Amino acid sequence: MNKNIRIVIIEDDSVLRMAYKSLLSDVDDYSVVNTYASFDEAKKELINDNPDITLLDIEMPGTTGLEAIPIIKKILPQTHVIILTVFDSEEKVFNALINGASGFLTKNSSSIKIIESIHEVAQGGGAMSMNIARVVMRSFQKNLDSPLTKRETEILDLIAEGQTKTQVADQLFIDLETVRSHVKNIYIKLDVNSKSDAIKIAKTKKFI
């Protein structure tokens, strides 16, 4: 069968990169034309590769995935970008979509989900893994009059999901003291003295 969907994979993890290539190369109407370990490596070749779909890691050395999206769209306006990431924070999701991504999948997405998402995006649709869709839906359901800043909301969201302050710091790439400072401000704004009370009030008032 003629392979008519051209795919480029940009992923710094060599094991994942080869796994994606192997998975997608076995699909009849897909053609993996190139793979790269970074966007900086891929940039000069993208015009020649002329992909219909670019699978793009969000956290890479050098130019990040978020920074790369608008560059890719400028070089190849017709190319659809699907973000593949371990991160599902609201900030990263919306920044990716605003920058021009057509899809946002977490790396624990099933093989079938990845294959189907490429078909969907290639036909002009959008694609999101279930947990990413929940992030988007949750954001629309939030109280717009929340006293919490975007970062405070993001941190409280992660804490409500069961993450520790250290895990929050690692995921958001900020130091632990910054997380503690934000948590202190959250307690002050919500007039509470504990994590459980902060989560309870924030959920009741739809701040998270």
C-alpha cells in the first residue's frame, strides 16, 4: 500500500525515538522519513523532509518543544505538530496549543492511541490523550474570579493530585523554596492552615 502520511520524530530519548519509529513504520499508510534527537538537529533538514506530521518532545536540550512549535509552523505551515510528553500541566498544554500544536499526547499513551491520533490530525482534527483532555476541561470549569495566580493554581492542582512539594518542584522546574513560598501564599489567600483545607476550599469554589 502506498505510504502517504510523512512523519518526522523529534525525541531526545533514543529508546523512545526508535520505539516510535518502529511502531509507526509498521502502519501501512505511514512513512517515517526521519528521526532526530533535538530540534536544533532537525531544523535544517525539515524543509527537505517535508513532513505531514511532526511528533515533538516538549523537553529537549537546546530549543525546547514549546519554542520549536512556532518555528516549525513558520517553516512548514501545513505541517501538523503533535506534542509527546511526560508532562500534562495546564500551562504546558495551553502554551503548546496556543503556539500551534494540533495534538498533545502523554508518553504513556497506548500505541493504538498514537496511531489513531496521527490519522485524526492528518485529516484536520485534533488529538489529546484522556488526561490532557481532563486538564483542558477542568480549566474551562474553573472560577474565573479565583484569587490564586496561574502558578499557584498549577501548584495546588498538582498537590491535590497527591504530589509532594519536591515532586511539584521537579515537574515545574522550579526550586523547592519557590514551591513552599507559593504554598504559603495559597494558604494566606484561602485563609487556611493545612493542605487538606486548601484543597477542599479550592475545589468547592472551583479554583482548581
